[in-house]
Amino acid sequence: MRAEWKYIVYRDAEGEEVIVTFNQSTIHADYADQHHIARAQIVSAGFVTSEKACFGASTSLHVSSRPARDTALLRGLAD
């Protein structure tokens, strides 16, 4: 798989999971810090293909992706 973007899934103030994508040159932890996403809110993180498939892990955040769940969330198919 070839990464086109990076992503983070976090829980917002209402407890809903939110997925954000960003340039693959940005470090996951730096993105979280710049956007005031607390580490305790982060559920998963990884990479996104051009087909909108999530995979991998974030070494800077020490969290893995949840490929099926995160892909569904990205594609707007999550419950």
C-alpha cells in the first residue's frame, strides 16, 4: 500500500469519533499538538491510500490504526 495522507482519529467533547487527514510530510504528534488534540482523546492513527483505505500506525503517537473501522469512518460509513 502506498500512503497518500496521514490521519488521526480522536474523540471530540461529545465523545464522537472524528477523523482528520493531513499531509504525509507532517508528523502525527506535531499535527495533534498544532490542533490541540490531547493524547488522551486519540483513538488511532496511521496512513491513508488514494482509495481511502486506512492502515499502519503512528510511531510518534504510539498508536495503531484500526483498518476496517477507520476506513469506514473516513468513507462516512461508520455507525
